[in-house]
Amino acid sequence: MNLFRNFSIKTRLLATFLLSVAFPIIVFTYIILSKIEVNIHTIIFLGIVSILIAVISAILVSSSVIAPIYIIINALQTFQTKKSAAVLRDYGDDEIAEISAELNRIFAEWNREIVSLGKKQFQQEKESEKNQYQISLAEQQLVQTRSLLTVARLLNTTFDFQTNLKTILDEAVRSMNVQWTSILLINREKNEMTVACVRGMEQSLLDTLEEEDYPSVRLKPHEGLAGVVIKEGLPLIANKGCKDPRFKHFNEFKDKDDKIAGLLCAPITDSEGNVLGVMNFVNRIVPPVFRNEDLTYVSDLCLLASLVIERNRMYSNLFTDVDTGLTAHNVWKGYLAEETARSLRYAQNLTIAVFEIDNFKNIAIETNNDFIDNILNNCGKNLTTLLRETDKASSVQERFFCMLPNTEISGGVFFAGRVKELIESETYTFSGKKYDLTLSAGIACYPMNVNEPNALLKSSLKALAKAKEQGGNKAVLFDQEK
């Protein structure tokens, strides 16, 4: 078939025509010139042969034309439906071959255009993804900046250490979208780390942790992931969680450790670069892993935690009584003024309980200053364990002042009983002589037995004086009618 396509269609048609006409003419001319006698059967046979030759030639020529045309049609149909421009392989040398070559040129240009458009679209998509990422990153940074400003504003509303740590961690749980966070601080004297605050943890994991007293987890500064962070002074991401080989396991908390799927641990450093502790972020919810993009925000949270820790130390040095560890008395009076105004404004109960160690001057005369300091220090520590977060206590020598917001008289009496029971349960020995302490107490409550909140302190002192007049070792309620 390709043999015919080496000639043009016009040449093939002309050759076929000439072959169909020339064969009978030549045969009959030969018969006439040779004067050969032929019968009718011979003539019919020669006519049939001529017709067959013409038909066969026409079929061959038409096939050589139609077959490549069908190939072109199929290629065009494929292009129309699939938008796929395949190469036409035509080895002929006729007009159809020229059409195929032209179509190949058009298809090649189409493919180049498609490839070019695909590349441009791909580049545009990549650029769009990059822009979206930049926008998302900027939005995230804006949200985190607002979050940090919110925390900073809240930190300025109170000097209470635990309240400020909770503020930071509550915001960390919300903004980082984690299950819980914690702060571990280094105790240089005991060479260990203890949990200072935990927030966001599910209740089943909080069962063994008392509020503001987390004895359950203690680490040496070189142990676990926290030890690595303290040693290197850099944050660490462990998305394998408890399966990380550096993770410190506790046998008594194995069921809790197994729930740690991912961990981000960051150092809390002071202004001089000393590591004070670490902040842990446990189990990221969305996205399910911690990323390097989180480290900037985490570092800022650690900076705020560092400021809270250093401010608490400064506050303790400036506003805490050295002997008892309680609030300095002048500062306590400032708290009293604030609570007095608040109680008056919102009609809330406010109770003042003043305690005094009985026969303290005689004890001081019989002993020495170190012994007295030890008594005052133990009394202050014991009293602190009974205070709520909102309660404030102070001391002046052997006298202890306790402010109990939102507390009725019954609550004040119950508190006085607990204080007396705890402090009087200890025995002190000096030079072989035992000293058992007893306390006298005066209690006053606004508005239950004191009409003016500003008179609470004087009223409680009057009640204390009444208790001492009655022999001490008792608590007396203020009676404004006497």
C-alpha cells in the first residue's frame, strides 16, 4: 500500500484510468492486426478480465487514499475528546502525508503551549501556596502577639505567683491547642526539679496532684528531656513523646507517661542566661505535631514565666517577713485596704482573725533569739498551709494577722480552730525544757458583727484583748454591744 503512496493521488488515478482503458484496447488491437479469429466466449472472457483489472486497480488506489485519511480522522477525534495531541506516523509521499505533517506541526505547537501553560499554572500555584503560607504565618504571629499582650496585661493585675503561672499556662493551652502544659522549676539546694504548676490536664491525671502542691514528679536536672534542655539551654521537640529514648519514665506514673504522644520542652532562663526551669507542652491536638514555627511563641511564653519567677523572688525579698515567710505587715495593710473597699462595694463578707502566742515574752526571756526565730518560722509555715489563695497573713512579733475574704463568722471560727490545732500540736525544746504553745484569737466579721469594714482590724484586736483577759488559749468573737 505504501508503494502506491510514493505517487501523488492524481498520478494514481490517472494510472488506474489508463490501465483500465489501455488493456482492452491493446488486446483487441492485437487481435485485429493479427487477424486472429475469436469467438464470442473469448471476447466475453477478455471483457471480464478487463473489468477485474479496473476494479482491482480502483480498490488499491482508493485504499491507499482512504486508510491514511481514517488515521487522520481518528487522531482528530482523539484530540477533540481527550485534548491529547498524538504524533501521526505517516511514511507516505503524497498530499495526505503533507496534511499529516501539517497536523503534526499544529499538534507540536499545541503541546508546547499546553506544557508552557502547565508550567505557568504550576508556578502560579506554588506562588499562591507560598503567599498563603506567608499570610497564614503573619496571621498566626498576629494572634500570638495578641495572646502575649493579653498575658502581659493579666500579669500586671496581681503579684500572686500561682495565679500568674496559671495565667501563662492557661493561655498556652488555648493558643497552642495542647492537652496540657506544666512548669518545672529547679531547686538548687535539693538538686532536683519539681512541678510548680500544671494546667489543662484531664481530671484523671490530676487526681494525684493537690492544688499548688505538686509532689508527684521530681527530676534531677540531668534526667529526661528536661535534662537535655537544661544542659543545652535550647528548646526540644519530641513528637515521639514517651517513646523517645531520652524520655524519663516513672514506674508509679507509667499509665500517665503512656498518654504522652508528643512533647515540646523549652528552657526558662533569667536575665543572666541561667536556666530556672522548663516549660512543657504535651500532646498537640491540631496540628497533631509540634513544629519549629512554634518555638518563637514558646520562647516568649518562657520569657514571661521568667519575669514572673524573678518578680516573685523580688517580691518575696521586699514584701515577705524573713522570720515567718508571711506577707510584710505594711503590705498586708495595703491588701486589707483593698479588700475593705471591695467588701463595701460588693457587700461581701470579710473576716479578720488575729492570733497571739500566749506567754511569749516569758518564753523569750527564758530562751534565746534563735529559738524564738525558729518558733516564729514554724508558726508562719504552718499558718501558710491553711491559707487559701485569696487569704493573706502577716505577723508582728508573736502576733499573727489573717485576712479572710468572702468568709462568714462560722468560717472564721473554723479557721481559728484549725490554726490553734495545728500550731499547738508541736512541742519545742530548749535546754531540756519543753514548751507547748497556746494561742489566743480575736475574730471580727463585716457585716455580721462589725458595721464598718474599716473597723475590722480594731474590732478583732479588741476581741483578742478580751480573750487574753479571760486567761488566753481561746478564740473570742467581737461583740459590738459591749
